[in-house]
Amino acid sequence: MDESKAEKRIDLLNGSIAKALFWLSLPIMGTQFTEMAYNLFDTVWVGRIGHEAVTAVGAAGIFMWICSGIAMIPQIGGQVMVGQSIGEGDMDKARRYARESIQLMLAIMFIYGAMCIIFRHPFISFYRLHDAGTASASATYLAIVSAADMVMGLNLVMTGLLTAAGDSKTPFKYNASGAVLNIFLDPLLIFGIGPFPEMGVNGAAFATVFSECIVAFMFARFIHKDDYLFSGFDLFGGFKSKEVIHIFKLGAPPAIFNIGYAFISMVISRIIVTFGDAAIAVQRIGAQIESVSWMTADGFAYSMTAFTSQNYGAENYKRVGKGFRTGTGMITAYGIAVTALLVLCAAPIVSIFIREPAVIAGGADYLRIVGLSQLFMCYELSTSGAFNGIGQTKMPAAVGLVLTIARIPACYLLMPYLGINGVWWAISISSILKGAILNILFIRKLKKLK
């Protein structure tokens, strides 16, 4: 075995739990921060075109979100089963689940990508955007990025599989390289710098597609050379329906939640658009800034899933409990820091990304209100990762979906009194409830494992 590759994998079954979680999660958080930096830079460059462009990208972005949600079926299902199989000491089983996760991903992402290209105009028309030019730009953006859905899916699934094996450094290196490339290409293609033509919003889409393809190439090259999880890998090898169904059953609940979350966000966006297209821009910019905590906690959830799945597979339930308590302490410190930053520095942060005073004021309100829930959002995501690790993917999905749906009636209850801020309060309150409830439920689950 290549010793340099072995050194990248962290032993999650033995030794210090804090060190294992820290070193596993650090590259994942680095990846998320790099992705966040790309999203923020993208928002800055697109924002320079105007809030209409931000709205166009934001509307299409919901369908990219659905794409990521669908990819969670093989991503989460594969990650859990690979982790548990490694914990059991059965590498042949882990390799089968890794291969079948990729096969399943390619099939479903091809179908979804084709649908987004063919039905791009009807999909975008759901928003009932006031400006026809904005709607057309959004549909074109959606078609361009959807052409790369399969490579985006590969990058997501590979990140999950390698993390389950204790290797978060390789996904960090590849994903971060792609994000940096995207950051570099964005202004060149959007504004036509140097030999490139000015493409506006379409330039941002092409930059994303090219960068994702480069990352997918690096992952494919890794698969070809790896002698651990992908030893003897054959993409067209046996397709065991029983194991694929198992992957699907584990991955479907979180995927349904994330897709449902995206659709609910679309409904809420339609509520927001009644306040004008500028309000959608406020949500887009505010959500991108808020992602400083969301993306990091989501990255930490990967490490919680990997750690929990391996130790659960090894039937080391005491270590599962210690890992949850240690992880909760780590994410608590981070959540408090982010809450303070968003609440206390809201307006200056928003002003970095947009120049229009009305959007700055609205974005500051968004950050102050939603910022209050950041600690509990971190709890929600990290605890969901722990639930997934023990194969209990239905619980966090059910709690999350019910309370996310509750945002819609909450919006209508609060808007008559608080206006657009009523929407932000509905989002914040539901996040607080999700984080608190899931924490309590997992603590109860731990008692049953002992």
C-alpha cells in the first residue's frame, strides 16, 4: 500500500476522539470555506452587473440546490455504508458500496440534468419574475450549469466516500483547487477581460461548469490510481440491486428533505418577490453571507457521519457517544462566534457585496434576525450527521421537513405585523426548533445504544 496515501487516512476507531474529529473536519471545513469564498466572490461579481443579475442567478440556484439534494441519495447512502463496512473490517463490501454509489449517481444525475435543460423555461417561470429579461437570463444560466450535473454529482459523492474512509485531505485539495479556479475565471468571463468575450451572467455559469469538470477529472484520476477503497474499480462492474436499494433507502430521506427544502424555499421566494425583485436580491446576498456557518457546519456533519458510521459498524457504541459530545462542544464554540459576527456586523458585511442602499438595509435586517439562530443551525446539521452515521437517516429528515414546511404558514402569520422581516423570523425560529429537537432526540438514542 502507498504509505503517502495511508497517511492521509485518519484512524477513527482508535486514539483521541478530539484529534480525530479535528483533523478529519479541518480539511472539510477548509473545503467549505473555499466554496463559500467562491460563492461570495461570485455574488460580488454578479452584483456588479446589478440586482437583476443576482436575481437571475438566485432563481436558477434553487435548481442547482435540488441537484445537490438528489446527489445526496448516493452520497449519504454510500458514505454511511462505506463507513460502516470499514468499521466492520470488510473492505470488499466497502468497495462494492463505493462503486454502486457512483453508478447510481451517474444514472439519476443524467436524468435530472436533461430535465433541467429541456424544461428550463417552465421551471424558471415558477417564480413569476417581474422582468422578462431576468427570467430569460435565469433560464439560460440553468441550462448551462445543468449540462455538468453528472460531474457535479461525482464530486459530491467522491467527497462523501473518501471522508467515510478517513481521507478528507484529498477532497479538500481537489475541491479547493476547483473553487480557486472558479474565482479566477468568474471576472474574466463575466466582464470579458483579456482574450475572453463579455458574457455577463452566462460567464459565471461557464466558469462553474469548467471548474467542476476539472475537479471531476482529478477525482477520476484518483480512482484509477487508488489501491484502498477503489482497488480493482470497474465502473461497469456488477450492479447488485440489493445493495443499491440499501444505498437508496439510506440516502433517500436526507435527499427528500433537501429537495423539499429547495421547493419550500421556492415557495418562500415567491412570497418574498411580492415585495419586489430587490427583496429576492436581499435573500440571495444574505443567504450567501450566512453560509459562513451553514457550509462549515455541513462540512462538520461529514466528519460526524464518517466517525459515527465507522464506530457504529465496529459496535463501539461508547465511542459513538463520546464522539457526539466532543463534536457538539466543537460546533458550539463555532456557532456562538458566527452568531456574534452576523448580528453585530450585519450592515458593514452586506455593503461589501452590493452598493444599493435599500438592499444593504434589507440584507442587514436579514443577517441580524437569522444570525440569532446560527448556533442551533449548527446543532441541526452536526446532529443530522451523527444520526446518518448510525443509519437512522429518517429522523433528522422528518424533523427538518416538518419544521421547514412550518415556515410557510409562519410567514403569513408574521408578515402582516413585521413585513418582509416576518419571513426572516419564520426562518430563524424554525432553525432554532430543529437544532434543539434533534439534539434531544440523539441524546435519547445514545442511551438505547449502551
